[in-house]
Amino acid sequence: MNRNKLLFILGILIALSIVGICVFYLLPSSEEVDKEKPSVTREKQIVETTKSPQDTTENNHNVTTLEKQLTSFIPLFYNASYAKNSLDKIDDYVTTDFLNEINKNKDNHVEYEDKDYAIRISGLSFYVPMKTKIEDETSVKVLTSFATSIRSSGAPEVERSILVEITMTYSDTWRVSHIEDKSSLSQGGE
């Protein structure tokens, strides 16, 4: 009987040892867990997931979002081949009224069949009146300037500076509601 008890206790100790070894090797140590943790703490993740849509809306009501929207909008509006191949769609950057106006005037534009036709935009700059506090406004006029370089097969490359006044309206984010070409002002006209 003592022998059976001894074998039974020895069997339990061996089983516990095997389980302990498996747990030790299969579960990562606390140092490894610390290394694998992302730099953002769990508390910050919880706070970010509990933000309401109103917080997001307020976060979009700033100069950075305004500039980001304009930077994405300019190539979509002025470069038809880029707009056709881009994952971004102009609908995401304009108001519904302005989109309807664009679509109405779309029939007046000439389609370019020239495979070598290309427009390059550079030197994009934005200017708002000095006293404008973007976070408090729902509509802002932004003077935008950029240089274009247009080339086509059989024609020399044409460089042109463009100056436009873009009216941005804020609802859930900044969107373009109107564009007025002011290029003639930079060339001594009007």
C-alpha cells in the first residue's frame, strides 16, 4: 500500500512538473509581454474608442483639416487624368451644391484623347485673411496659388500660374462650396 501511495504521489509530481514546464515555455514571460505592448496604453485606447462623433467633428474644425482638404481637392479638380485614376473622389471634398454645379458644367469640357497630355501642379500655397480664426468660422475664403505645367504631344510645354479664391464651408468637415478664378489679378488684369 505504501508503494502504491508512493507511486501515486510520484505520478502527481511528474504530471505537475510537465504542466509547469509547458506553462513556462508556452506562455510568454512578463518581460516579453511588456516588449510586445504597443506604445499606446490601454487607457488611451479606451478613451479613443469612447469618443463621440461630436468630438471628431470638433477635431476637424481646424486649419490642418482645411489645408488637407484643399491639398487633396486641387489635383482632383484641376487634373482630370489624375481625378479619373485616383482613389479619392471629388465628392468627398465639395458641398452637394458645388458638386451639382460641377456636374452641370461637365458637358462643356473637352475630353483629351492625347495620351501624352499631362498637367503638373506645384508650389501650392494657401492664404486666409490674418484676422480669421478658423475654429470659429463656418465659411472661409482661401486664396490659393499654384503653378501648372501642361504638356501635350505636338505642342510645347506651357507653364501658367493660377490664383483662385476658394470658399470653404464647414459642416462635418471643411468642403469647397465655390471657386472663383483670380488669375487675371496676378497678370495685371482687372
